[in-house]
Amino acid sequence: MRQLKEFSQEEMAEKLELSLNGYANIERGETDVQMSRLEQIAKIFDVDLMELLNFGEKNIICLTGNNSPISHNVWQNTNTPNELTFELQKAQLLIEQQLKEISYLKEIIELTKNQKKEQA
């Protein structure tokens, strides 16, 4: 999306008040991105957060919930390799974020259970 908006990595780093390396790590998926940072990025791109994370009409994956944590269907499309890579990276980011949130929620549940046991 940065390239589509014709922003350089340097411009994005400046807008996010990050070092160039810090921003590049986000693009490469080498750092965890919190929702607040994603909201900043969406604001810079002048899109809402869901649009930033949304899989639009040229999807290659559609995530659906069922009894397994994640399942997916692959669709044929006419995206270029760069667009496909971008869509895959978005999907990976979304999946990673959801798995972390699930993990944190499980920790909170376990701590709450332990706290109730101690109080009893």
C-alpha cells in the first residue's frame, strides 16, 4: 500500500516517528505491530483500519472460522506477483495478530481462574 500511495520508506518512518530500520522491520514482518500502530498507518494511507487489513476483491485467501483455529480457501485471481505478495503479507500479519490476541486472552483467563482459587 505504501508503494501504491507513492510513499518512500523514509517518508513512512518519519510520519510514524520511527527510525528507517524500525519501519523497514515492520514491512518485512520482522517486528510485531500493535493495533495502535496499524491505526496510525491506516490514517497515513487515509483508509480505515478494516480497509488496511481487508482482503478486497482481488483476494487469494479468505479466512473463515470453524472448529480449527484457521482455515482458508484459495481463489484464482489476476493479481500481479507483487500484489499477491502484499496480500499474503497482510494475511500473515492478521493471522499472527489474532493468534497473539488469543494467547493473551488465554493468559488472562488462567490468571483470573488462579485469582479466584486463591480467594476461595
